[in-house]
Amino acid sequence: MPELPEVESVVRSLRDGCPSLIGARVRSVNLVWPGVVSSTSDCFDEELLEGCRFASIGRVGKFLLFGLKNSRGRSLCLAVHLRMTGRLFLVPEREAVERHTRLALMLDDGLALRFDDPRKFGRVWLIDDPSAVTGGMGPDALAVGFEEFASRLTRYRRQIKPLLLDQSFVAGIGNIYADESLYRAGIHPCTISADLAPDAVRRLHAAIATVLSEAVEAQGANIDGVFKAGSFVVSVYGREGASCRICGTAISKIRVGQRGTHFCGHCQNNCSTSTT
């Protein structure tokens, strides 16, 4: 599933690429599969989208947020969640619509913004206020400071792996980067959050920031061929039975909070919990 680094790479490619989506005007809309529109979308109307210009492109957690202005000056937000297999990219408008295309926005410069999703889990929203989809989320995992992270951590007594996946705790971390961050921090995924010693909390916060930053620069991880440009090298995720890159111990896989979880039993041995 695309996580924060993969979504951030999409933001940067559309915002900072050549051509940039910023300033482009939507000429027409092809809603190939109506199910791609979330049932909670405020006002998804193809005619409302037509004529809008892209004013901004951002991200909160795993949500892509496109700021739009229509011809009457009304501000709208097109929110997109890629879920497991969603892809969002610019192509020449004349390029044939593929069988997995769910939504295409034809632009006034001969390009089209397309949302492809083989498994049909991704969703889009057209809303007035981005908080309609981001309001219940915690701070962005790439931006949360240590004091806020530590303060939020003390509110819970849960296994640390499921807590990191909870988007109301911090936004943007999924299965890949939870495993990678816990490995970097030397913390077992079953450790109870309230039992983490202060130095372990600091290590975990630093590991999350480092792993996510490295992954963003690498354009994410190419897992299952979805993000082909991604070059982030995983240390534990998906490496069950392979040797730990630090100690040589075989990487283990267990289920924690109903999610497949990879870790090194030697490097992540729970030695970082509080003794008080």
C-alpha cells in the first residue's frame, strides 16, 4: 500500500515536475468508474470540476490534497487516497484510457490527469474543506516534533506496531515503514507503548523521521511493482528468512494487530522498555 513517502513522491512529481500541474485548467471530466467517488464526498459534480484550475498540491498523511479555484473564485479541494494499488499521473490526453483507469481529468494543455487503480480500493472526494477527510487524523509523521510525539505516546497502552499504524496517532505510516522504523530503533513490534523508556521513545521518533526522509528522497519503495521509480531498500519488510543486515539473524514474520510484521529477534529484543 502506498504510504507517506510514495504519496509525497506523487505530490512532488505533479507539483514540481515539468510540466507542473499547478495552474492547469480542467477542461472536461471522464468519470470512468463512478465507484471511485467516495460516498462521503460533499459535492462531486463533473460540471463543478470543469473550468477549475489547480492552485496547490499537498499531502496530509496518505491523502493527496489538490487545491482548486473555479471561474467564480470558489475554493474546492480534490482529495485522493491511493489505498493499495492506486496511481495518479499525467499523460498526453490522446493516450488511450487503460482498463484500470477510474477517473481522468482532461486539461487545457493537451494533458490528462489519470487515476488508475486495478483493485478499485482508491477513492476521491470533492469537498469544500480538507478537514472533512483529514479532521480525525493525528499530526503528519514526517513533521511531528519529539515533544508532541512523546506526549501523544503516553496517552496509550497498546502494542507499538498497531499504534504506529493508527492514523489518529500519527498520519502517514503504514506496514512497510512501521516495520522499518521499529527495526532502526531496535524496538520489538509487540512492545507496549507505555512501557517504552524515554531513550527508546527518542530513538523511535528519530528512526521514523530518518526512515521516512530517506524513503521520500528514494521516491518510496517499489513493493509489488506499484511504484516502479521507488528505490528505497527495505531492511526487514518482506524479508522473512533472509539475514539481518546488522547481525545476520534470520528475519522473522509474525502477525501483530492482524498485520504481517517483520523484525529481527536479536536486534529488536525488547531491551528498551522501562524498568520502573
